[in-house]
Amino acid sequence: MDRDDVVSWQRRTHDVDAFDSLHPSDTEEAHVLAVDDSLVDRKVIERLLRISSFRVTTVESGSRALQFLGLDEDKSSGHFDESSALREIPVVIMSSEKVLARIDRCLEEGAEEFIVKPVKLSDVKRLKAYMRRDSRESNKSETGNRANANRKLREEEEEEEDNNYDESDLSASSPSPPACSVSSSPPSTSSSCSSFPSSAAALAAMDERRL
Amino acid sequence: MRASLEGEKQQTDQSMDGGLMQMQRRLAEYRNALFKEGILDSQYLQLQELQDESNPDFVVEVVSLFFTDSEKLLNDLSRDLAQQNVDFKRVDAHVHQLKGSSSSIGAEKVKNACIVFRNFCQEKNIPGCLRCLQQIKQEFLLVKSKLETLFKLEQQVVAAGGSIPTVQQPIL
């Protein structure tokens, strides 16, 4: 992420109240935008993130998230600026649905990771490690902490996407109903995976067991 | 609730240490039973880990949110299923929400009942859905009553000068 882009992005959106808190000099803490339509889940994820030393903003929908980021379609000319620095923001999807086809699609569309709900502290800790590694890599090409401080990780409720696309868009076969057994979704399986390729493999194993 | 707390406190003052220990033991037994019976799962323990001096009421706050949220969802579901032409997408969306929030607080039986419900929903089986809804309501009322009792027991311990252990592994 080019430092100038970050500065110009901040200037462009400076009039938006939401961004006043994103001053690079204020804090080294990363700022996470958490999107979830469930009030209960918003409260939990907010706490999970805060206790892990993230700054958090929670919103209830995708459109609110876009508003927060200054990407209101009303304000823009009707289409998004493809070259925006906002493209650099890593997106993590969280969902209670372990549909492999959907997970694959999220990752293909550019999500960094897919977390199976309920989200645990270990999931958030893993993200922290991932972000630190990521920002270290970007710091190699840029000096200063600005990139680090402005790095935002956006977690998006996968259900938001559900509202926007058809099941028929997925090339894979339609998802089968979840198993009824109590052990169908042991959170420990997914949270112990450190990188998403292995978590995809673990989830595939779970699906196979169900068949 | 305040009146009964005062009553309990008087009882404690009379036999301080023994009373407190007894209360803490009762609390621990009650908690363990909830895990053993599958009413709560490990996610509830995760919530407790998020509670500390800076957020001393976190668990009660989240659970209270869950209660009001769920009551609304259950009403919505009753209404959805009473329609002449049932909108199953809508029903499914509501159950999905309930499944999600119950899973987030560790209300295992409610979550499992939601999973069964969704199967009937997918089959567009209205009688099945109605039966499931009854089941979910029952499980919800159960976990609500159990958690309210648990919180009361915790309050008594704290009022008697004791502390609630932050994380207690259930003895299964």
C-alpha cells in the first residue's frame, strides 16, 4: 500500500465523521470493522477484538459498512473506484455455515480467511499473528509505522453475501442440510488450523464424515 | 430479587465462611450440571474468559441480549408459520439467526433444536416446523430459567464476599 495513497484516502474522506478516529499517529492498534446482522454476535465479536487489543467499529449490515468506509453509492458517481486503497483492506468472513462451496467462493472472491462461528479468542489471536506478519512484509517496502497503524481488517458476516447472490451462481452442487448430531461442528477443529488452506481441508473432512 | 439477596446475606452473616463455601459449592455443582446436561457448551466458557474487571458484567449483558433477541425471533417465527402462504425463506432466515446467537452464547440445546428445525424448513414441512418451534421454545425457556438461576447464585456468592472463578472447566 503506497503511503501517499493512504494519506490521500484519509484526506478525501476526512469530512466523514467515522474516519476522524483513524489518525496514524494516535495508536499502533489496528482498527477492525466488524459487520454482523446479529446484535448478540456484534457484542461478542466486539469484546473478542477489544480484549485482543484491536480498535473496533461494529456495524449491522454491508451497506452500513460501505457507508462507514465512505463508499456510499449515492456519494460516488454510481460505481466504485477500482483503484481505491480500500481494496487493500483484508477481509475475513465469519459464518456458522460450513458449506464448502460457499467457503471456496469467499476465498476465491478475495477473502483472506474464513472463520467458522462461534468465533473464539484463538481465532482472533490467529488473525493478530497473521496481521503482524502481513504488516511486517509491507513494512519492508515502506518505512514508518503509517501502513501498520492504518491497516484495517474487515470482518464481514457471510450472511450479508447471501442476500446478494443466488444459490444458482455457485458452480458446486447445492449444499445439503447440516447434520443433526451434537458433534457436527466442534469449534476446536477449525480454530486449531493456523492457515486457511488447512482449515479448508479440515472442513472438507467434516463434510465427508457427514456423508 | 434484591429482597431475597438481602435475606441470603443475613443468613451468610450468621455463619460467614461456612455459608460462603456452601454457596460456592452449590454454584459449582449447578454450573457443572448445566454442562453435563448439554444445556451449555464450551462457548459459554469462552464468554466467561471475556469477562474481567473492566467488563465485570459481560456475560450477563450478552445473555440478556440473547434473551430479548430470541424472544423476538420466536415471536417472528410463530407469526411466519401462521401465515396462509408460509414464506420459508423468511422462516429459515429467522431460525438461522436464532441458531447463530444461541451458538454464540453456548446454548447448545437451543442450537441443536434450530438445526433440526432447518431440516423441516428445507422440506417445507409445516407441521414439522411447528413441532420444532415448540421444541425450540421449550429449550429456550429451559436455558433462560437455568441461566437466571445461575446468575442469582453468582450474585449471592459475590454479595457474601466471595468471587466467581473466571474459568471453571466443567467436570464431565
